[in-house]
Amino acid sequence: MDLKHSLINELKHEAANTRKMLALVPLNNPTWKPHEKSMEMQKLAKHIATLPEWISITINNDVLDFSKERPAPKPDFTSTEEMLAAFDGYVEKAIADLEATSNETFMKEWTMRDGEKVFFTMPKIAVIRNMAFNHAVHHRGQLSVYLRLAEVALPMVYGPTADAKL
């Protein structure tokens, strides 16, 4: 069995859930945050919207060395439509890159480093699961708390919420 099909199905499922949450982010108060130590809501939403890019970065490179290059900073979104379009574009690119990837490539080592300092080395499939999928779910959970505190009704993701029943 090709690993890509499992990853693509999981990505599509999680992307649909993430898209529901991103669609609810109120961009009229972009600097709002629930606590002084928390990330601003728009910054968190932008991070979530761009996380699928890590799938493409991982597939298309064997090393990310911050001493040589960093992923380009993304501009702030000016509308929900713009944010969702960007998210959809990253997901579409990730799916295309996953589709073109062999099982052997998923098992190749990938390293994140800053010059001589190595943060980690692991197979590309593990990077995709940890740095893209799990990372996105983690931040989507944070976003759900932000939205709840901002009095935004939460949609069903893995099941009913206090706001959305079956």
C-alpha cells in the first residue's frame, strides 16, 4: 500500500475541520488574545492556515537549515476569504506533493537545524505527521479556546460541541 493515500485522506479530513475553524476567526480585532502570554488571534490563525506548507517543504527538501534560509514570512490576511484561499492553496499543493511521493521518499531522513545545532532528524513521514498534522491539530485546539472566549459558536470537529449538536 502506498503511504501517500493514507496521508492524503488524513490531510483532507483534518483540513476540512481546520477550514471550519478558520472560517470563524473574527479578523476585526486581529490583536486580541486571551492572555498576555498568548499569541494574537490573527497570528495564530495565520500560523494554522500556513501549516500545510510544511508538508511541501518536507517532501521537497532533505534539510531545513535556518542559518541558510527560513520559510518566507507570510503577510497578514485582510479578510476571511483571503485566509481561506491561502489555506486551500497550501492544502492543494501539499496533496499534489504527497501524490507525487514514493514510499521510499517518505522513509528518507529529514533534518531541521540552525547551522551546527540540529533540532531533530527523523523520517519525512514522521515530520509530516508531527510538524504538519499534529502541530495543526494542537493549534486548532488553541484556536477553539480563543473562539470560545471571543463568544464565537464552535462547529463540530470530532463530534458535537455545546453550540453544534448532531
